Amino acid sequence: MAFRFVHTADIHLDSPLRSLSLRNPELAELIGDATRQALVRIVDLCLEERVDALIIAGDLYDGDQTSMKTARFLATQMQRLHEANINVFKIRGNHDALSRITQELVLPPSVKVFSGRAESVELNAGNHTVVIHGLSFAKPQAPESLLPKYKPAVSGAINIGIMHTSLAGAPGHDLYAPCSVGELHASGFHYWALGHIHQRTHHAGERTVIMPGMPQGRDINEAGEKSVTLVTVQDDGSLTIEERLTSIAQFSRIDVDVSGLTEWTDLAEHISSTLERERTRTLSSHLVA
């Protein structure tokens, strides 16, 4: 029997969509709760695909939040998974370490939040033993590599590691828990479920190392379609990777070539037709251009 899970990170639940265009009240109302809708889509996907687990690789929250509305919403979604016998494995990232909800929220027993000391959870998955390894940020800063703190891979098992890391660094992201992709490939883990960098990347190599990006962009600098990863551990131990769309609102910069146009009506028509073509190509529910 295959073992299946969804891997996501950097949901930043109830983070405001920061684009200046959202000063438009109607637009703000339309997509203002997009991070919530993205989480609902993730839970829906877990239920539809009948997965065994949801892995959240940090920054579920968005800093020092105190809203109990956020807490109640999250608890409701986790309860949906609990009632479907789907386990949740979550680590705290740098933003989670700031959140008061992290300390105060009571979640169903099927939700495992890894502590600031390395832990591993062993699961019986038919033909395989699956071991989930995790380590949370104890503080908002993690200037040194966390990789040496993880427990070693369990021989004969499928080992899955969850880590919140900036890897070797990325533009626009501070250095957190730095390590190299090569070190992750050499760790003996079959799959690394990463979080922190908001752009999706599949780091090819001996093992499977995936940064899923965020499931919902929040401004024009987080443009494009956003997604999660659906992973199937086959009976022979091989992994099947699928990218699944989750973004409700998709931000995009659109270039319009107006060279050669001299009439205002032609200009307006050309801009309109360009936007219409882009909207047709957009798979997310809404396009913020």
C-alpha cells in the first residue's frame, strides 16, 4: 500500500495581501482572505486524494498574531483532517516562533508539532516503515545549520525530513538555518520537505529535495501560480511527485507593447485584449495584474 502526503509551507495565515492595488475596497474584500482560502484548498486536496498526512514545513502563521479568529479557523481545518484520519506534521519556522497562537492554540491529537529538539515519528505504512523527522525553530533567529541536530536516517525505512531553511541564501530572504543542497542529498533521507523560500524549487539529485514555495502570493513580488506538492511513496520505495495549484489570487506583471499605436481607442483596445489573453492563461481563480 502506497504512503501519500501533501507538503506545503509558508502559508502565513491571515497575512494581509500587501499590494497597493488592494487599497481598492472591492478588491480587498474579494481576495483579502486568500491565505485562508488557500489552506481550505490544501485540506480539500488532502481529503480528495485520501492522503495519509499533511506536512507543513514552517511559517503557518504570520508573526506575532493574537487573533482568536485565526485560531478558531485553523482548529476547524485541522479537525476536518483529524476526522478523516489524516495526520498533520508541522514544524515552527521563524514567523511561527513569534506567534502567540503557537503557544496557546489547542489542536487535535492527530497534529504533531515538532519541538525545538530533534524528534522522529515512526509510522507503519503497509510495506514500509515511514519515519518523519522534524525540528522547530525555538527562536525567531537560527543563524547556524540545524542539519547536524537531526536524528540519523533509520535503516530500512523511508525517511522524510522537515526543515525550515534558507539553504545557502536567496534574494529577499534573511539567512536562516543555512545548509547546502548537497548536504541534504547526502543525509540518507529519501525526501526533504523544506520551507522558508517563497519560490518553488525542486533540487534534483540523489534524493528528493523540494521547496514548495508558498500556496498563496501576497503581493506583486510573490507573483505567479502557487502550489503544494503531492507525494506518493510507491510500494517499491520510489517517489512520485505532483505539483497541485492552490493560489486563489495570482499576481502578475503584464507587459503591453504599444509601439506603433497612435489612437487612444486602439491603445485601450490593445491593453484590454492583452489583459483578456493573460486572464485566459491564468489558472488561479483571480488575476491581480
